[in-house]
Amino acid sequence: PSSTSTTPKSTTPLPPESSTTTTSPPSTTTTGSSTPTSTTSSTSSPTPTYTTTLPPPGKSLAWSVICVLPVVALKLHELLKLCVSNHCILIPLVLLLHSYYVHSASLSTIPMSTTTSGTTQTESFTTTSGTTSSSVITINATTTSTTFKTLSPGSTGPTTGPTTTSATSTAQGDSWWLCNCTKAICIEDNIVQVIPVICNPPPKPTCANGLSPVPVIDEDGCCWHWECDCYCTGWGDPHYMTFDGLYYSYQGNCTYVLVEEINKNVDNFGVYIDNYHCDSRDVVSCPRTLVVRHETQEVRLRTAEPNTLQVEVTVNNQLVALPYKKFGVSIYESGINRVVEIPELKMNVTYNGLSFSIRMPFSLFGNNTQGQCGTCNNNTADDCMLPDGSIAENCETMADHWQVVDPSKPQCSPGLVPTGSPSTTPTQPCKESSICELLLGSVFEPCHALVRPEKYYAACVFDSCVLPNLDLECSSLQIYAATCADQGACIDWRKHTNGVCSHECPPTKEYRACGPIKEMTCKSRGQNDTSTKQVEGCFCPNGTMLYDSGVDVCVKTCGCVGVDMIPREFGERFTVDCQDCICLEGEHGIVCEPHKCEQKKVTCDGEGFYEVQEVNPEDSCCPLFTCKCNTSLCTSKAPKCSLGFEVHSSIPSGQCCPVYQCVPKGVCVHENAEFLPNSSVFVDKCQNCLCTNDVNVSTQLNIISCERVPCNTYCQPGYELKPVKGECCGKCVQTKCIIHTADNSELILSPGDFKNDPRNNCTIYSCVDVHNQLIASTSEITCPAFNEESCKPGTISFLPNGCCKTCAPVDSRTPCSVRHRQDFIVYNGCRSVDRVELTECEGTCGTFSLYSAEANSMDHSCSCCRETRTTEKHVVLKCPGGHAVSHKYIYVESCSCQDTECKKPEPNELQNKKENDKESTLNRIKRAISLTSK
């Protein structure tokens, strides 16, 4: 017999685990679990023995036999000898092939579609558990002949496996697959050749994006080849790594195509990014929303708060809870990431608020992608392709052309001026953050051979220089660590950033840099997760596990978790939402029934009582019914008590409504007012009244006691007691001026009186009433200059004031001239503050009376000393009321003798002259003494 194998293709990492089968000579024996032995026999050749194992779960015993056969040609009518634990049976080959097709889904006994003769055959299959297991198949038969026709799946070419069976004739040369790597070929005369396909490991290629290739199973399901996955990432403000590993930065703040198909094979498929300006200068941008479209669904992964790992997920603009699975789209949490997975396309999109990644299989999307992630063909030369298929000079220019219309961004319109890149050279020299140096240091050294760090370091320096206050450089380390973990090197890097890039977890979880992609849950712990990749995130502490992917609760034992998010153990009874529940092991988990309440019904009789439902502190689900009293429901009203009395109420035992009565307050009452004991009571001004503690028996009010107000009848000298309207007692009112003399004696003057000092006639005391205000003043008489030598002897005498002297002058005359003096000016009771200079005309002029013989009468010649030139001056006078007034007076500049008419006065004129002279003399005296105080 000849063998054939498919030519392996190369394109991806790490070959899959493959099982091998070995043949052994007839004498081969096995150890451990009992293993069936497949033996072929015929009349012309010895029976070979083939060693196999018990079938794995999900496979039939026929699968275990057929899939370990070497390349051998067997006739369909020949018998196979099957031995298990020293018990053997003979099985026709055609029957074994038929059983493989029909019963490949489970371990079962092999049905005998044969016609037998002789003793009736019996079948039995038993399995025992323990350290070893044994399978026994026994058929009591001596001869067996088959009438079964040859089977064929109806296809001669290689297939992924049969799905239907039919009983038809198979022509010579037809072939079909018995299992993944075993082919059956019809040769002739019902002879079937079984050929195991042998796969040679393909050479490992180099991927342009620097990542390791992945192994991909061929379509025949047997051999495999390498492929470079389409892997695009973006992070920071933002930086892009295309599918083929080309690095660039782009600062647009609109919505753009990350990846779409060139030739549309999938309905409504694409991944888009919504960027926004994340600095106050609107210079750089950051990712805000990642949009994934697939057929009828649009998934949006949106950053809840800028520059954080908080992401909310919506599907068709509706918030959804994770995990979410519908219409071929699966969304779940994986560490710090939100993952959108489309199993049909074998692709996934991750996003955590700071970075994103898109992984797509080359077999489905190779040479058929376009957008800001470039073309996936393992060649960076055409990554900057424009929508029209031409290649741009750089990817920054290309990125502008992949803008899409976004109604939420009216300022964005495809075709606008391209977005410029900010300069990484600041006005002052920029020293990159020390965090960036971690990428090149020993922390990430285990990953350097798998993923080169230089491009991530350049992005980190860019972020630390352009946006030094946003800690965006953490995103470069984060995406590099994620890429390293994807390639099999998990790095615990956050603890080396001095808290700058720390990640806080909820109190019930702990941070791990290397956690499972899908955390084990109570529901998934029995499943075999073969993934070895790791992610960072918040995970349940050791000794606990996540209850379920949709219930974020860590539990020590897998019991139940209800709506209250509290873990329960199997068999535990509890009450939640007024339901009595029990946690049961099984499909339904928590089983609840309405909470039962046992309480006697109360009746509320009596005025004012009503029924109340209260919360039971011992059982919040069963309210307490009690009777409460509401006095507003009572019909009796409180009486209105007279002044000095108040309402007292009392509630008799067992009743709700009060009983009212008026009782004394213990106060005094006067003129509709109440007064407390020992407080003053105003009856009138002439009495002092007090509220006492004594009670009037008839009125039951306190008694008011009063006394007359005592009056003072003595007044000091100068004061008189005068009655005051509305007052009980008179008031001492000053009626005279009280003046203290130079010798400290007291002088009392009535208003208008003048009096000389008894010891000095030149000092005059006066009392003046100015607007009912008594003003006492002391004045000094200023005498004119007196020269006794100019007096005639014996004529010297005192003026009437008794202070100034006068005399008859001798013949020598004093010429008319201006005389100066210092004195106070008094006007209407107001006087000057200081003495002012006053002038007057004084002196003798030629006045005579001679007889005229010619006229026979007396000839008179009169001349007066009068002013010839004057000026008007101003002075400020101080008044008794405290206010000041401006006063004008005449100042004499010069005097001269002026003629005047000489006239003999009439008798009445003489009388008037005398009075005028007297008044003039008095005024002159007053002026002389100035009526001013010293």
C-alpha cells in the first residue's frame, strides 16, 4: 500500500499537540489501564496484533481501533479479533467501519448488523471505576457471516469528517476519511486500504510585525501550517502599530476606520475609533470609543472617565451587562480589558480605556483589510494605503483619509485639512519620564527577544514630553506588557513605577499582573481551559473563585449567589426580598417561596384610635399591626380660658382623647396683661406696684401690691422745684445763674442782673437768659487812658461805674485822632472768642460861642471829632447754643474835626437828651465792660 500526505503551509506559531499511534508485534502487551487489541486474521496469513488504548471521551470504541491502524490493506469480509482483558471476539471489518460512522459520538457497544447462524449471540459492556478500569466485550459465536454492503460517504476527496452515512456501493479508487488523519481507499474486490496521514513540521516564518507566527490546522483537519495573525494596537495619544508592525502617531479628534474589508465578505463588518482632544491645548488626542460592527449589531466600548480604565459597553445604543452573547457576538471581561469576540470570524477586539488591540486570522482577512490599521499581508510597504488604493507618503497623512461621518461631531467632515502632529521638542529641553526607561531595562528584559521595545519607548517619550501631567506614558508600558503576555512573557511591571501606574482593585479582589484570560468560575471549573495566555487585572484572592462570569462575587465554596450578591452554601436557608429561599445543588440553585407571617389581627376601638402598620425590627417582611392614638380624631375641643388661667389636659388610662379644664396660672392680671410673681406691674407713675405670691380666694389670681412714689422737695441754690406735666414729682429747674467769684464765694444772679465784684468795681458779673438758657458771664471794665496831670486840680472823680476815673481837662486840648483798644464784641447774646482790635475817634475840636455886635446875638461855632475813613471787618461769634455766626463791624481808619450845626435844644429835647445821655452812658459802660467773662 502507498501513503499520501498534504503539503504543509507555513504562516503561524507553535505547532499543535498531536497524538501518535504505534504498532507492536503480535506479542506486545500493555500496562496500566486495560487496552483493547486489534487483530486481523485470514486463512492465508497470520493474524497481526495492533495495540491501542481505550477511546477518549466522545469517541467510540471503533474510533479507537481504526484510528491506530498503520497503512494496511484489509478485505471487508475479513474478521478482526478484538481482545480486552483476555476476552476476545471476532468482528467483521465492514461492521467495524460502519460502527465508526454511526456511533462515533459516545462509548457504546458495537451493534451487530449481521446475519448469524448457529448459537444466538449476546453482547455485554461493563465498566468499573477505581485505580484501573476494564472493558469486556463478549460474543458467544462460532461462525459469523456478513451480508453488509460497503459504506461510502459519497465523496472521493479528503473531507473534514463524515456527517452522514449511507449504504451504497463503493467504486474502485474511491476514498474517504475514517478519522482526522486516517484515510480509507477502496482498491478492489472489497479490499480497503487504511492510510494514516503523516505531517512534516513546516518551516517557521518571520512575521513583519515582529510577533511569533501561530499554527493553523489545515482544512483536512490533519496537518497544520504557520500564519502571521493580523494584530493591530493603539494606545496613548494615540500611537498605532499596524497589522504588519508599522508604527506611527496620529492626533486627529474625529471618528476613523481602523479596519474594514476591501472585498466585502462579511455583512456590515468594521472596527472604528472615536478620538478626542485630551489636553487643554487641543494638541494631542486620545481614544474615547471603540466601535465594532457585525451584521445587525453595533458594539461601543466607551471610556467612562478620561484617562482611566473605566469602560462602559453598549450594543445598538443600549447599555448591556457582561458577559453578553447574542447573534454571533460575545463580549466579556478579561482582566482590565473588555473583549469583543466574533467566533465565526475567529477575531477579537480588546479595549481598556487607554489602549486597544485587534486580532484577526490571516486565513480569513489576509490581503483584505484597509483603514488606519493598514493592510494585513506581512508587508509594511503598503500599510499607508488610502481608500482609493494608492499609497500615501506616510501613515499620518493616510489616517486623515479614513475619517467617517459622525453625527455627534459636526465639526468633523471628511476631506478637511490634514491633522498636524505636535512637535515632541518643547521650548525647554525635555527629559523623558523615568518610567519610560523601564521599557529598555531589566524589568522587561524577558520580553525583548519576543517583542522589540524601541517603538513603545519612542511613544512613551512622546507622551511624557507633550503631556507631562497626564501620566499617559503608563499606556505605553501597559500595551507593551500586554503584547508580551500575548507572546508568552508575562511581566509584573506596575510595582516598579513608584505608584504612578498603579492599578486599584475593589476590596474583595487583588491585583495580578499574570492572571488567566478567563477567570475560573464555579460554572466553568469542570471545563478544560487549554489557554496558556495571561492578562493583568483584578482577580479573586487565593482560596476563592469567581462565582460566575456575570456575577462579580468571590466565593470560598460554590453554592448560590442571589440578587443580594451574598454567597450562600448548599442547604443554607435565608430570606431575601420577603422570600424564604434555600440554596440547592442543581440547575435551579436558589428556590424561593413567599415569606409566611404569623400575627394576630388587632382591633382598634375607642375614640381617637386607629390601626398602624409598622416595620418589625425582628422580621422586616412581616409588619407589626398596632393601635395608635391620634388626638386630631377626637371630637372634644379644648376650652378657651380667661386671662390668668390655662388649659390643662389629661388622658385617662386606656383612653386616647384628653379631658380639659381651666386652672390658674399663678399670675397677676392687670389691664389684659399677665405678670409673674415678684415682677413689677405698672399701674401709674405715682405708684410702685409688685405682683405678689398671695392669691385672691375669690378670683384665684395673685394680688398686686402698690406704694406711692416718694418725691424729693429740696433744690440747690439757684434751682426751684417746679411741677412736670405727667410726672408725680416736681423737678428742680435752674432759675438763676450761679457764679463763683475770685474769692471762691458764690454769687446768685437773676437773669438780666449785673453786679460788681464787692472787692473790685472793675469786675462785673451778669446773668443773661438766651432762649431759656441761662448764661453767666464775668466782664472786666477797660478804662480809657487817664492822665491826672492833664486834669484840673480838684476835678478828678470816678465814673458811675465806680471803676474808671474822669476829670476836667486843663486848657491844653487833645487833638482829634484815632484811639485803639482791645475788647470782645457781643451781639444778640453771641460773643467773639478772643478780644478784637476796636478803634474810635477821640479829641477836642474848636467849639465856641461869642457875642456878635453886628447880629446882636450869640455867634456859635461847633466842630466834632468824627471818622473820615472806615472799613468793614468780619469776626466769628460763638453763641450759647454752641453754634457760630459771622458778624460784621466798622473799623475806623482816620478821624478829623468836622463842622456841625450848633442848635439850642428844646425842653423836651433836653429831656430826651438827658435820657439819651443816660442810655448812652449805660451802653458806653456796657461796651466798656464788654459784658464778657474773663
